[in-house]
Amino acid sequence: MKVLAFAASNHKASINKQLVTHATDLLAANASAEVEILDLNDFEMPIYSIDREVADGIPEPAKAFFSKIGEADAVVIGFGEYNGNYSVAYKNVFDWASRIDQKVYQNKPAVLLATSPGPGGAQSVLGIAAGSAPYFAMDVKAQLSVPNFGDNFDAEKGELTNADLAAQLKDALATLTA
């Protein structure tokens, strides 16, 4: 199984990227998955506008992002929450890719993750992502919010320390191989 994973953030020290990396390490160990973790910084483009699309076409990074999804068997995304919504970096890549085909996620099974330093666990953005998923051909198999990241994740070991959340993550990831 080929899994594409990324944090929907361009922050170099993204806690969502740490969570996604941990999740994909579990998948690789338990399901013999081949994992590719993308960095949204590699897909930087001008801010989407119809005028830019008409004048210049769809940028190559958007085509590459869309292709990466198409080549995968499953997707794992860690959504960073910015003011209760997607990060601008993710929204821009997503907006450009949706101009190739509205079915950006190409019916791939997905596990959606989100974390934050506070007790909300980025549930707002997770709800937005899960709620809009059917419109963009994302087959959401499971979702998990991890609140209070610093209290529930050991950054040095790169793993969840909260046994309940760790079990929930394993169960969520198992839906990709079921």
C-alpha cells in the first residue's frame, strides 16, 4: 500500500507534521506501507485567482500535488488550524489542484488528523475538512483530534504518550488496511 501523507501547514516545526510522521511510522511498521511525506513548502505558488489561471494556466506544483494524490492508495493529512480554518498554504495548493479536477482526492481513502497546543485539538478545521470531503472525492475512513499536543506527544520520541489517543490513532489507521 502506497500512502501519501502531509501536514496541511507550511510551518517547518509543525506539530501536525510531527503527528502525521508518527502516524505513518505506525502504518509502515504495522501494515508494510510505503509512505511518502510531502512538505507543502515544495508546492509554493502564486495565490489562486481566475485571472492568474486564465493568463498563465495551472502551475506545475499544483499538477505535481494532484499527481501525487493519484499515485497513492491512501492519504493521511494532519490539518493545522489557523483562526479556526485551513492554513493559507494548504488552501492555496488545494484551490489550484481543484482547478485540475474538483475531485482532488480521487476517491482515495483518508485518515484525517488534527492537533493543537490547546484543548480544542483543532476540531474546527477537522470538521471543515471532513464535512467538505465528499465534494472533493475524499473517502474519509477515520478522523482524530489530538488536544493539548505538548501534554500528549513526546517530541523527542516522536510518539503519542496518551494511551487512549494512541489506541484511537491505531484504530483510525487500521481503517486504511481493512
